[in-house]
Amino acid sequence: MRKANIKICEEKPTVNKIIEAAIPLFATKGLACVSVKELADAAGVNIALISYYFGGKDNLYAFILERQLALLGDALDSISQEEISPVMKIRRFADILLETYKQSPYIDRLFFMEILSPTKYFDSIVKTAASRLHVFLQDCIKKAVDQGEFRPGIDPKLAAMSLMKILNVSFTSLHFCKGLLDSKEDIADRYMANALEIYLHGVTNEG
């Protein structure tokens, strides 16, 4: 995939129309179940433009997947530079994850679609992004244990995996829990805050 050419073309309205139409289709149906014609019809463009701008459906999917997950990678880079406690870094990441979800509400479903039905991009894009997040959280947890903020004896690798699941599944669960939870506008905020506090209460060193 020629990323540089695609990046230059992102200024074009047609390219953005294709991207915006493709995101919900890929997130809800997966790569294999979305046709080029369906993408073109949803974007309101000629079918040939998918190949012209992206080199085909697969390249369009890879571009979207990489760009969506890069939002979280940028957040990790930014937080890593901040001179704050490891627990505050975890809280900062949760806040940024929440804002990312609000701005890109399909990011979690793209991720979990890959988990359930991996494509050829799973290892190079999704697994790489997940590994970066795991290393970041593992480092925060290890430092929190070393500094006495978290209980001794916690396995940073396992604790990081648990936290990853809690944070990411929080948003995916909202899609399946309509009717069980109230429909207030801030439900995602409250759900994330509650999930994070339950986790931190379990690992915090009280004594």
C-alpha cells in the first residue's frame, strides 16, 4: 500500500467520502463481507475510484485500520513523555481512550472484528498496536508496584492484560447493553470511570 500517495490525497473530498463510508461498513461487517460496489455506493462515488485512490478494497481497509489504531499510538507517545505518576498515566490514557472513542466510535469494533475474524493485517497492524499498549500498561503497573502505589506480588504482564480488556471491552459492551443501561449522554464517561475505579481499587496498595 502506497501510504504517501494516500496521505496526499486525503485533502480531496472524494477520498474522505470513501473513508467515512468505509469505516462503519468494515467495522460492522468485516473486510470479507464488504464488496467494492457496496463501498462505492455508500460513498456515492464511481466504483473505479476505490482502486484509483487506494489500490483496491484491501488497501483501503488496511489504511483505515492503521489510521484508527494510530490514534491510540499517538496517545501512548504523548503520555509516556509526561512527568506524572504511573497511576496518573493510566488515568490519562483512559481519558484519552474515552475521547478517541467519542471521535471515532467504530475504533473498538474494528479492533474486535479483527480479533474474531483475523485478516492478513492482524499481525502487522492490530497485534503490533495491541503489543504497544500492553507494553505501556505493563510498564506503568510495574513502576506503580515498585513505588508502592500498587500491591506487591502483582504480575505486571497479567495485570496489564486485564486492564486492556477492561478498558477496551467497556466501549464494546455499550453496543450490546442498550436497554440494560440508561441512555444518558454521559453513559460512556460514567461506564469508563466506574470500570477503571473497580480495577484500581483491586490493585492499589492500601497499607
